[in-house]
Amino acid sequence: MLIIGAGMIGCALADRLTLAGLSVRVCEAGAVASGTTAHGEGNVLVSDKGPGPELELARLSRRLWPETLARIGERLPRVVAAVEWEPKGGIVVATTASGATALAAFADGQRTAGVDCTALDATQLAAAEPALTRETTAAVHYPEDAQVQPVGAATALLAAATAAGAIIETRCAVTDSIVSGGRILGVRTTRGDRFADVVINAAGPWSGPVSVLLDAPIAVKPRRGDVLITAPLPPTVFHKVYDADYVGAVGSSDAALQSSAVVESTRGGPLLLGSSRRQIGFDDRIRPDSLAAIARKALRLFPILADVAIMRAYGGFRPYVEDHLPVIGPDPRLPGLWHATGHEGAGIGLSVGTAQLVAAALTGARAPMSAAAFTVDRPAVITSSTEYVSL
């Protein structure tokens, strides 16, 4: 198996496929976890997904994360310590009457799908998050929400894979495919030709351009997001806290700036403040309007942040698909080619479940859930266009 990309999805695939006894090579154009994974918040969420296949995948992954880390920790305890697994739960709040109505309806739908979520009254909310504004109209607690340090998590997965025999090549960019008899046999790279029975495109936001090089284009585009990081603080925020508007921003297909308040702590003390989404191709410039929108909305939830210094800001690209579902499975146009991409901002949380779906399909094992909603040949994904190559 040859995996293109050593971000969180590629690392999870490498871990799960080697666990299944398969021979694995990973080709990464840059450094391990240096792209989208290094520019995320490490969310493992069920709170932001309505009933449907993505929520089912999120719940599968949430069950698998502790099991996966426990397995790796038996052999590599120091590596797992860097993952910083924190099952701290999430709290979603509304600040308007209409937001409260929408949040209650959303939570009701999730409960029907088996999600554990509980409405909090004002007293319970104040006890859970003392620094949170009192100007809220509703709040829902999601105990299953968790967080990891994303680079630490990806590194742990890849360390387990290498310990099981996987080969990892960095600075190994794909330049072309090797095809014979209508089947992909491998890829040409900047480090030479690499052959494999199966090639898996797990290049995240770069999956679109990579798919064009492989002559099987898929409509995965980059969607930009920015994060602010505060100076270290004493314990101030105890859950992942976000405004109910976040779900709408994630689900929007508008190319213009979408922002909502997301505030969460890290083990080292700084707070992560998000979030934003905008379609601007691969333009990696920090946009002041995005940072200002993030800061303004974070202050609305946590007024105490008005006197807190911002230490730095960063941004990254998420792999975006128009129907907001990942792309997982074989490409019907080119036997031997598979894709595992399009998770947008949920790739950290969905990675281990995605890897199990791919491993089950490749080995003939029983799948933990249906992957029918994630097929490559759906209208939002399969394309003959190469327009996004120049983004």
C-alpha cells in the first residue's frame, strides 16, 4: 500500500493498515504532519454534526480513539504521552432567542441518533464555566467531545506504523502516476518511482491537485481557517466552548468569510480562539478581518479575554467538498487508486474511523459502518475539471 500524505489521515491509515498486516509506504511532499494537521485545534467532536453518516463516522472514531491510544501506549508510552488526550467535553451556547431554538432542535436530533447531550440551566452553566458570559439563552453539554494535540497524535500513529514495518519518506512529492492496462501501478515522485498494489490519495487540501496528477480529478478544494493563541493562563476555560453559530459556519458553502466563537484551553496554558472559514485558494496570508472577527466573537463569550495578550496567530487549509462529506473509497475510473480525504476541519476526529473503514474494505473484514455516503463517484466529488489546480 502506498499512502500519499503524512497528515493525520495518512498517519491513521498507516497505523491501521500495518495493524491489519499490510505492507505500507507513506510518501509525504513536506514533513510529517506539517500541513493541515499542524494548523488545527485537535478536535474530536460529535457535538457539531447532525444525524447522518458523518455523525456515525464521528461516533465510531470517538470510540476508537481511546482504544487506539491504549494499544499504542502499550509499546510506545512516551509517544502517546505527547498526544495529550483530553476527554473534557464540550459546551455549545446560544446568545439569542432564535439561536436557543435552533440549538434545542439540533440537540434533539442528535439525541435520536444516540449522542449524549444535556441541556444546562444558568446555574449549571456558571458552575461549569465560571468565566463565561451570563448573556446566554441556552446551553448544551456534550460529554463525549475531546481534544488531542494534533501533531503529537499524528506522530504517535505514525510511530506505531513504523514500529510495525511501515516505510516513511518525507520530501517525496508525487509528480505523476504509473499506469498500465488501465490500472495504477504506482507513482513517480521527486525521490524516484514507487510501486504498490494500491495507492491512497490522503493529501488533504492538496488532494485535488494530486488527483489531477494521477489523472483522476476529484473536487476537493482548500478552505482557509485561522486561529488565535493567547498567552498562557491559569485554568480559565474547562470545556471546548463554542457558539451555536459554529455549526452553521461549518455547513455553509459560501466562499466569503464565515466566523463563529470557539474557545478552548490547551494543556500548556494558552487558549485557542477560533474559528473562521473562507475559500481563497492556497493564499496563505493572514487576514486581519478574519482575526478581528475571531477576537470579537470570543470576547462576547468570555469578556475576561479583553485583558489577555495574544501570543500568535496561525492559519491553515482544510480539504473542502461541496456536500460537506469526506471522500473515502476506491476510484471507479482507475483501479488501484483510492481516496481518503475531504474531511475539512473534522479530519483529526474522523481519522481513526476513516482508517478502519479503508482497512476493512481492503482486507475484506466486516466494516464497522456503511461507507456508501462517502463514495468517490458522487456528484459533489467526481469531476473532469482541473480548475482548482491553479488555486
